[in-house]
Amino acid sequence: GLKKQYNAALRFIDENANSSNKHKTAVVCDDQTLTYQEVFEKVNQFGNALFNINVESENRVLIAAHDSPEFVTAFFGSIKIGAVPIPVNTMMQPHDYEYFLNNSRAKVFVVHEDIWERIEPYRDRFLFLKHVIVIQSGNSTRTDVINFHEFVGNAASTDLKPVYTTAEDVAFWLYSSGSTGNPKGVIHRQRSMEAAYENYASNILNIKNEDRTFSASKLFFAYGLGNGLYFPFGAGATTIFLQERPTPERVFETIETKKPTIFFGVPTLYGAMINYVSEHDRLPDLSSIRVCVSAGEPLPAEYVKKWKELFNLNILDGIGSTEALHIYLSNREDNVKPGSTGTIVSGYDAKIVDETGRKLPPNEIGDLLIKGESITSGYWLNLMENYNKFQGEWMFTGDKYYQDEEGYFWYSGRSDDMLKVGGIWVSPIEIESTLLTREDVLETAVVGAKYENNLVYPKAYVVLKNKDEASDELKETLKLYVKQNLAPYKYPREVEFVDELPKTATGKIQRYKLKVDN
Ligand code: 3SK
């Protein structure tokens, strides 16, 4: 017989529309609000419209859309008919979209008009693409593509029978970029979102129907997709979208006007928000928020303390990945250990091993592997990466960690970021956290540089709060400061002042761009 039917759209959309949440606000986006019933109808219309252009199960639908009701419609409308949505970064270059479209063999492209304008001249290079559906602004006159709103509106029927899928069927992909090579298509199954929802949003955040989520990280990131879409929808809660770039000013304004109860950010944003407060007279009102979340990279303990002082709010630091779909190590609301990534999220298992695969005792740094239901079933068309990444049901996270005697996990850099200085492992993160405890340091990244004899030493790139203070004397002061606050061998042998650090779109510092491979 056939396996039991499971479709993520039934769980996250239909379940709400068929319950007391029906008339509840699902999405707040600028001045627009949508109830769960309205979302359900649009999702169904989108699915019917895809049928009308002969989209079938497992056909890929690339989505380059800003956080918006249209994103939600396209994402779940595709899933409901067994097609596979692939949300991608909205800030990429035309050649990146060419890669996404050709690598995924997407037949349909749903794209906001401002993004399409940049890509359109390269249309001939998109080898498998059949239909471009553009989310046009009200006054657009474009006629050479399908207009998203007409496409959905003309589909007429708001009834849609889901196509048969099982928990193991592919639901969606996300692209993950490593430090080298092309981005990899990360395949997620129909049950993946439910697993991440239960493990993290329900068990750790205790998300409820009355919550209002606001994620500064966009929906096309794995982090944002959970925060801003399937976490709130899993609980029948309300999600708040900010379409623009999340500057501290816009984020504070959105919090004050839209009153979220859970806020999701990344460390660099928390840092910028703290800095914004210190430069302005007024303390923003964050009283609607019950908990803040940080991921993406380790949150400096200093930020946790300052945030608590300013707003009396905890920031729960955790780590996840596109491959794991969401957070698998996290602090808890009643148990925050500043600087640590917390403990394993139930539903996942973790182990730390050495180069031979031997499990390491507490306090020893090694490779972190995890397993759990939301983990990807693999990379698309990437045999070697699949060989390297998985070991049975275990997945290498690519992160170095140690676990202390109490079971807390401490991030010690990416597998390729760790430095062996004088034969001893040194964590660049530890040096950075120490430098960040100083009032005069805004941001820093420590990487391995090489002496002429090829031995590695830690070099600190430092962004000062006040750039005018840069001097040779301050360089020496910073070195001494680390020497005095950590084991002396860990001090940066070189300090360079820079105006800014290279970062990814999510705000992650790109240490590999700073590495000196001479
Ligand atoms: O970067 C992270 O820590 C993260 C967290 C949740 C989901 C996805 C990612 C990459």
C-alpha cells in the first residue's frame, strides 16, 4: 500500500484555516494584513495556477522574493501540489541567478520586479526556465512576463486538493554557500519543517498562538524561514515582515509599532542596535518582546550582558545550519550561559570527535556532528560533498566545539578557522570575544596569518568605535589586553585597524576573505 500522506502545506496552512485561527491575522506586512483564511485561499489559487501552466510534482520553482505575502503564497502553493519551491537570496548578482536556475533546472521563476529588472537581460542563458512570474508593483506596465497577481487572481478556484506526498517527499530546497565552490542545493523533506518546529520553536521558544514573531533575517535564509514563517504558522501565531534592509533604526521602529513578542536577529545586528542606543538619547520601547534569539555566529557574551542591562531581555544564542534546517544547540530562557551556545535541542543528538572519529571527553576541541529528523537528505548533484558531509545518519557541521563538564557547548571556530599556534589549538573566536569586551572595539575578526617560516599566528582585524583613535600605541595596548585576559600564547601577534569587515548578506563575518595565504 501507499505510505501515509503528509504534506507540509496541509499542516501549516490548511490546519489553521480549518480551525479557530481562520480569521486570525497570519501576516502583517507594512500596512497589509492577511488572515489565515486569506492565506489559505491565495495558496490554493497559486497551486491551481501552477496546474494551469502544467507544473507537476517535483518540478522546481525558484523564488527570489522579498519578505511578503507573495513569498508565502508561492512557497506553500508550490508545496501543496508537490512542486519544489527554492527560495534564494534577493541580493545576488545576475550570474548567481543563472547558476541557481540552471543548477536546479527550475521550470518556473517567481521574482519581485526590482530583482527581475537586473536579471532580464540574461534571460537567454536560463536553460530550463519556461515561466517567469513577476511580482509587479501597482503601476507596472510590463507585459512580457506573467503578472503574479493576475496569475493568482485568474486561477479562480480557491479550492485545491493537495497532490499525494509523504513525509519523505522533497518539499523545498535552499542553497548553502561554503567558503569555496558553487552554492549547494540543500534538499529538505515534507516533515523537515514540522520537526524543526517541534524541536526548537515549540520546545525551546515555547511559541504559542498569541505570539507575534519578527525576524530581521529574511525568509530566504534557513534561519529566517523558520523564524518568520513556519514557526509562527506552526503555532497559528502572527508573523511581522519588514521588506526593507533591517537597519537598527527600522528594526527598532518595527518593534515599537508592530509589537512582536519574539524577536530574531544576528550578532552583528544586536551589536549595531546596542551601538545605536548608545548614540541616541531615547531608549526604544521593547516591552512587547518576551524573548530575543540570536544565531548565525556566536553571540559575544558582552552583547548578552549589555542587552540585558538595556532592555532586561535575554538573548537566546543558538546555532543551526541550512543543512540542519534550524537551530540544534541553544541556550534556554531559564538557563543562559553567556558566550556558550547552550546545550543540545531535544530531537537532535550531538557528538564531538577527533580526526580518527574517536568521541572526545569534556573540554577537548573537536569536530561537531549532529543527527535529527530535520537534517537534509543531501546535496543536489554533489556526490563528493555528500561523501564528505555525512557518516550514516550523522552529519558533520563543519564547526569545532568543546563541551564543558556541565554539558554546555562552546564554539571554537569553523573546522578550517581553528589555528594551531605553537602546536596548541587557539580559537580565533575566543580572542575576538576578549577584544570585544573593550569599550573602544566595535567589531573584530581574528584569522591565521603566516610567518615567513609558514608557522601560523593570530592576526586581529579591528574596527574601532572611534576610528580617530587608531595608533601604533593602541595596537600594543590591544595585544597586551588579550595577553592579560587569556592564556598569554593566545594574544594576536599583529593588529590591523580597518574601516569595516567583509560580511555575507546575513551579516556573518567572512574570515576566509581576511586569511593571508602566503
Ligand atoms: O547560522 C545559523 O546558526 C542558522 C540558524 C538557524 C537556521 C539556519 C542557520 C544557518
